[in-house]
Amino acid sequence: MAGTKQGGKAAASTNKQKYGADFYAKIGAKGGRKGTTGGFYANRELARQAGQKGGRISRRTKKAA
């Protein structure tokens, strides 16, 4: 089953059970912090502003109450 979609889903499920639901967010954040070239690395304030803008523009539809 290794190397298949089904295997990937099983591995993801196992990782989330072992290490918490935010496992992939954590490892992604570690990688983002580790990088030292290009992108927003040079200007953290610009990154913060871009995040604010992105957060305001929701792609999710409004749920009816």
C-alpha cells in the first residue's frame, strides 16, 4: 500500500493520531522559519501585512444562520 493515495491517507491519519491534529501545520511552520533566503524573510512586517490582507479576503461562502 506504500506509495498510493490510500497509503498516504493512512499515514496522515496515523501521524495526526500520534502527534496531534496540527501535525502538518507544525512541520510546515518549522520549514518556513528555517528558510533564510528570499520571499518575506527580508521584511517580516510586509509578511504580516500580507497575512492580514489574505485573512480579510475569505474564499469561504457565508453560512446561513
